[in-house]
Amino acid sequence: MKTFLLILQLIVSSALVVVVLLQAKGSGLSGVFGGESSFYRSKRGVEKMLIYATIGLGFLFFVLSITQVLISK
């Protein structure tokens, strides 16, 4: 069981890294401090799907991590 959860967590973490890297380019650190002068636009299509995938994979990674801690005790 522990091995299965570990392998599943490795797969989920790899997928999470890929999904985060696939998200919009050019939204660097300057956007955090207000340096970017772009207008508001809604997320559509693939961009919206990547955001939902990031949220889902992040939640799944969190649940797997907590489960592994509870099982190891």
C-alpha cells in the first residue's frame, strides 16, 4: 500500500509540475508588483482547463501526502 501511494504521489507531482509549466508564459514576477500593464481578460479553453487541472492535482497531491503521513504512523 505504501509503495502504491508513493508511486501515485510521484506521478501526480510530475503531472503538477508539467501543468504549471504549461500555463501562460510571460506572467513573470513583474505582474506581482503591478509592473505589468495588461487589461483584464477571462480565461477560456485550454487556459481554463490548465487552471482546473492545477487545482485538482494540487488537491490530490495534498490528500496523498496526508494519507501517507497517517499510514506511516
